[in-house]
Amino acid sequence: MPNPYFRFKEFVIHQEHCAMKVTTDACLFGAWVAAQVKKGTLLDIGAGTGLLSLMLAQAGSEAIDAVEIQEPDYRQAVENVRESKWEKQIRLINADVRLYPFNTMYDTIVSNPPFYESDLKGKSGGKNIAHHDEGLLLPDLLQVIKKQLQREGGFYLLFPAKREAALLQEIAQAGYNVHSCCYVKQTEQHEPFRIMIEAGSSEKEIQKQEIIIRERGNYSNEFIELLRPYYLHF
């Protein structure tokens, strides 16, 4: 049974009521984004436990809107944010992001969206929405980004590496350019299992990098340095 909470250096994530729990790749994604984003308005699509918003708030983001469609996850995120020191910086919204009447544009949009568009689905409705593209398909997500992102803004996505080709194609069709592409591997021997993308309207040469989580049985130095501000044991 998953731990009902996950303690970080500066906040705690309670997760017993959430469809999706804290994962290593989500933590890595949050740290990777936080290392690049410090200021401006920010939208977190699919807030879940509130993990990404809290990591970004810790890193210095001061105006974060976090949208979560599932009420149990939303309530859990509200609890996590209220127990943190960044309650004033993070606004939680329980809504379908496709329908919500936003009154602002954002400098940065982040999302750890549904993963398994064509994979076999389980019995849990909450996990299906969180894991599969039942509620928010990739083209829908990109349309929301197109509506709510400032012209000079950027967005960050975490996806399975096996969906790289489709992801890059959809981003291009939406009129955006990929600026950074980071491949995540469990070990040196494994193929990438996640891809982290940063994209925007401007044209730039794509910067590619690779992060290996474990080397010779231990966390890699790069992983440790990214997660050091957050993980208790680093």
C-alpha cells in the first residue's frame, strides 16, 4: 500500500485520496521545470496532489493557478497547499480546464498529463482519468495552452518516451516549437522511459539532454543535484 504522505524538505504531500500518487518521474519533472522557471504567472494543468505547484512555489514562482478536475484530488491538493508556507501564492481550481473561464494569460504552463492514450485501461475511474486520455486528449491540452499562454511564454510537458513522435508532431501542428527535450532513463542500460519537453512560439535550436536516475545502484549526481532542494535524504 502506498505511503499516505510523502515528506519533502519544505512541505508534505498527503496523497491517500488522490488517484495518482507521488512518483519519481513527477518529482524529477518538477525539479527540472523549477530550475528553469522563477518568475511570472504560471498555470499547472492537472494539479493532482499539488506537487508541481508546491515545488515551483518553493523555487520562487509567486502566482500559480493549479487546475484539477477530480474533486478528491482537488481537496487533497487544497489540504497540501494550506499546510505549506505558499498558500497565498497558489490558487487551486476544481474545474475542467477546457471549460474554465480564465481571466488571465500565463507566462508559463506546466502539465504532467494523462499518459496511456491507447494502452489497456483498469477498473478505477479516477486512475483512468489520471493515467489515460479519457478526459483531456493531447490536442485538447495544446488548445488550452494556445488560449492561455502569453505570446512569449513557454510550456513544459512530461510524457512517456514512447509517445515522443506523436508529441512532437502535435506540438508542431499547434504552431509551437520545441526548445528543450530531456530523455529520462532509469539506468544507463535502460532505454528512456520519460521525455520532458519545453516549448514555445519562438524558433530555437532544440537542446537535447539525458538524465539517468540511477548509476551503479545509486542515484546519479545529476538527479541528486536537481532534487537536492526537495528530497529529505539529499
